[in-house]
Amino acid sequence: MATLVLVPLVGGTGGWVGGAAVILRAIFSRDLFHVAADHAADFLESLVDRPVRAEESDPRVLRAALGGPLPETGVAARLVLDELVERAGPGIVASQSPRYFGFVVGGSIPASLVADWMAAAWDQNAGGYLLSPASGVLWTSPGFVESVGVCRGSC
């Protein structure tokens, strides 16, 4: 079995060795991200009318829907996403709903949700400036430090 090694071309045209750019374009399909955004928007729009409680709370039922062995071969990302939404949906609590009076667990608002998506898409390591200059600057910016309470009195 051949192994594809992704090696960035340093100082080159920004391409990848081994035709990996074509593979990456196929993996990171915009259509998949649009479908995920549609699933998320459908859920958030349902908060007005849907019950706050989970439709299903029996762990045996949820395990049957979400558990089981992994497939022996790869599965299309769209199928994985659609099945996740379908199978997990009944066990999801509408904690973002204005009718939710439970634990204080936070809630996603559009700005924080899309910022989280961007953070996940960028997949930066904030452990050092060279790994992500933007993260290094952000972690030391006064507004960010104050907003999250990082380094109180020690930075």
C-alpha cells in the first residue's frame, strides 16, 4: 500500500508534492461545509418551536443509534455528517433556547459559533509565536487578556 506524504514546498509556489493539492481540494469540499452550516442553521432556527428537553434520554437507545463498531472501510464525509445529525438529534437538549431554565452551561450565539468554526478550520497551535503569529499576538493583546481573565496580574 502506498503512503502519501504531504510535504509543503518551502519558498515555492505554495503547491504540494505528490498531487496532494488535488486530494486536499477533494477532502475539503465547500459543499460539505455548506451542508454543515445548513444543519446548524436548521437546529438554531428550530429553537423557537422545539421542545427544550431531549426527545430521547434513554442511554440504551442513544447508544444503539450512536454506538457500534466503526466501518471497515471509509465512508463519505457527507454521509457521516448527515447520520450524526440524524442519530444524535433526538438526544440534543435545546440549551440555547430562551425557554431553557437549567444549568448555566453557556449558549452559542452566531458570532461565537462562527468564530469557533474559524478557530477549528484554522487549527492553529497557540503554544508558540512561530507556530501561529496571529495566535501569539491575540493571546497577549490587552482586550483579549482582559476579556478572558488570562494572566491577571502576572503578564
